[in-house]
Amino acid sequence: QVQLVESGGGLVQPGGSLRLSCAASGTIFSINPMRWYRQAPGKQRELVAAITRGGSTNYADSVKGRFTISRDNAKNTVYLQMNSLNPEDTAVYYCNAGQVVSTSGIDFDAWGPGTQVTVSS
């Protein structure tokens, strides 16, 4: 079964930037789509951004113009560049893969363990 591992979270001051990465392990033929979600304390998990294998993207209104999702298909990795961060962006950020085709078969809705992003002065 595919495993996703996020990295790049941490503490940043308001107005700062972070870049999250999520790498999928295994011998993978395709992943589509790849998404970033986040969950703040006491709130439901929400979709932040998504990207198809072909590069089409969509974003939550709250992050449009500040966050950029990208992917490297050769590395089975998705990124989330986060700029102009504010305290409302504080959350655990999760990577999600919609459908993964690998030597193990087809997996649906795979999740990483999450990485904490804290925006505070």
C-alpha cells in the first residue's frame, strides 16, 4: 500500500512563507489527483488545494493568491508553497492522493500523517 509522508511544517511569523512537501513511496505508476487538506483545532478538515496529473489546479478561496500547489510526477511528490501566512492558516496539513496505481495495485484515498503549521508572532 502506498505511503505518503509530509515535511516542511513548522513555526513561522505572520507574513512569512513555508513550503510543504509530500512524497509517495513505492513503485508508482500514477497518482491522480494529489491534494492538500488542513485541519485547525476544533474545525473540520478542509480542502486547501488540488492538482491533477496534468497540472490543473484548484484552491480554496481563503488561500487563492497566497498558496501554490505543484507536483513532480517523476518523484511522486506534491508541494504546497505558502506565502503571506496569517494565524488563520495554523493547522495540521495533510497530503491526500485520490487514486494511486502502483505495483501493489490500486489504492484510493491515501493520507499522510500530517505536518503542523503554526503561524504566530
